[in-house]
Amino acid sequence: MNTSPKIIVLTGATRGLGWSLLPHFAAAGHTILGCGRSIAAIAELAKQFPAPHSFTPLDVRDAGAIAEWANAIIQQFGPPDLLINNAALMNRPAPLWEVPEEEFNDLLAVNIAGVANVVRAFVPAMVARRTGVIVNLSSGWGRSTSPEVAPYCATKYAIEGLTLALAQELPKGMAAVPLNPGVIDTDMLRQCWAEGAASFPKAEAWAKRAAPFLLNLSAKDNGKSLSVP
């Protein structure tokens, strides 16, 4: 595992997979700069992981707020070594024609436009330095499909294409990776499969494998659609 200290920017840090990664990154000596929409959860994270770590209440749909957040981070810490776009929404399972317009648009705004907002805010400084890894969380449903999750599938297929195209735009020495985390028992999965989600690994167990995997990503992985082993 790569143990040199890193600056890690993580969206969706207040729950699920993002939350489960925090203790592993912190224990390895890396600095975590995270965001999430829940003010209460952000306050709790600030208590658990004090400075130099920093957590900010933000919605990735707000491009202006993301830009201000990125500017403050870059001024204080420099460009991130590892940028993880984890924030995402899942639609309530239903045939596509029954998914309300507002719900569909919310998925597009968070899962696709939110990722672009974060990339736009952080990646220019990473490109100027010519180092850094960008990980955009994809899904098995970004490479296959199931009924009643068409909006989510659409957004994660989009993340695959967006990230692979981004990889072609980066200078040598950097990487952009669409990452399928695997099937994990989270609130999001329970939204789809109810108690059936309990048969899959918990986020805490997943993070023990995922954290070192993420920390070992490098320029050699640029443009690869990867999965957490």
C-alpha cells in the first residue's frame, strides 16, 4: 500500500461508502477534505476527525459553492493527490415511465453534473501540477442493467463514458478511473433490495479492501474501468 501522505478530497463523506473510508485514510496518515449535504453529519465528522482534516456541508449540485470550496482547499493544502467523486443518488425502484420528472432530474444533477462540477473546480490545479488521480464512482449498473433502476443505470453509464474521455484529456502522470465498488450493503442498496441487501458485505468490511486499493491507484491506471477486488 502507498503510505506517502496524500491530500484526499472526498464527496459524499457523510454516509455509506464515503463514510466507511474515512477511518482507514486517517489511520494511514492522509489528510481528508470531505463534503456532504447533512450539516449535523458534517459536524459529527469534524469531531471524529479534527484538523488537519476538514469537512464542509455542500451540495455537489451547487457549482458556485463547490468552486469556493475547491479554491479554499487548494490555497491551504494545494491540489488533491486523490479526488474521489462518491456523492450519488438512487431512484426509487420503478419502471422508467413511472419515475417522476423531478426525481429523474435530481439523479442527473447529482450523479453526472455534480461530478462535472467537482472536476471543473479541482482538476485544473491538478493538471497544472501534472499529478493526481481522479476516481469517479461508477457501479455494476454502469456496465450492466436491471429493471426499475433505469435512471441510476443511465447516470452510471454516463460516468463510465465521462471518465474514460477525461482520461484521454489528462497529461501524462495523471489518471482518471471509473470505479465499480461492487455490491455493498448500504442504505442505497436497501432502497432497491430491502432486506435482500443484508446478504452482501457491509460498507465497513468493504472499506478495508477499498482504501488500500484506492491509495495504490496511479498514472498506470489511467483510462481503465476498474472494480474493487
